[in-house]
Amino acid sequence: MKKIITPLTIEAVHSLKAGDEVAITGTVYTARDAAHKRLCEIIAQGGKLPIPLDGQVIYFVGPTPAPPGKVIGSAGPTTSARMDKFSPILLDAGLKGMIGKGYRGDAVRESLKKNCAVHFAALGGAGALLSHYIISAEVVAYEDLGTEAIRKLELKDFPAIVAYDCYGNSVFNKNLVS
């Protein structure tokens, strides 16, 4: 298992290959559909984003409320394809990684190559287990979105798989390119 630290460097992204098992430590931000839409609208208007994107990772998750004594509730990945229309815009703005589940469209895969970025897959249906790898969580933007507000998470050895690498390879096909 490869240990990686966020924010991601170009060297770290280059070292990752489709199928690699990783343990992610560091800061990531959460965002789902509504937050993605708002971020892209700000970019289109030339405004200042509420979170940094350079080298950052966005986790497609809308966690449940934290039970007593926990920093976060269940925090499993949501379907990545729902963010496909927004992801190339965020990748062009400096995003280097995403965590979700399932397939990504052609435009996202091309944008991952163009922007030297990576998409990680986390285990769907295991939100309660994945929450154990989140050591802190705080809402940093769009509190009005409730569970879909943007949160800043600190991860410690969060398990994932490189689903799409920056070379065009994917765990979802058998024609891997070097």
C-alpha cells in the first residue's frame, strides 16, 4: 500500500498507477453536486473560491451527523459520475485528486491526463468504517447545504484505490497503457 500525503504534488501524482492501493493522509475537502455547481459558478465569474484547489483532493461525500464522541458520522463516497460536468472545470483550476465511487466520463478522464491528476475509488457501502480514518471535520463553506456543505477533513491513512491515473489508465478496463 502506498502512503500519500495531501495536498498532492506533481511527483506524487506521477507515481500513482491505476490499481495502486493507497493510504491518504492530510487535508481533503468534501463536495457534492450543489457545492460543485457553486464552485464552478465562482470560477466562471472570476471570483475567489472559498477553498484552495491547488494540489487539493475533493471527496464526493455528504456525511451523516457526528454521533456523540465522534468527529463525523458515516462518510461513504457518492457516485462520481454525478460530478462529471463540473470536474474538468475544477481540474483546470488546480484540483489534483478526487475520491468517489464508480465510473468517470470521457471528458473527466481526458482532463485527468491534461491536468496531471488522479481519481481515487473508496469502498462504497462502508461509510461507517471509512469515518474511522477521518480525524477532524469542520464546515468551511456553504453551511446552508447541510450535509452537502463543504467540509475540511483531516485524514489518517484513508484507504482507497487509484481508479484513474494521470496516464489514462483505469481499473475499469483491461487495456492499461504505460
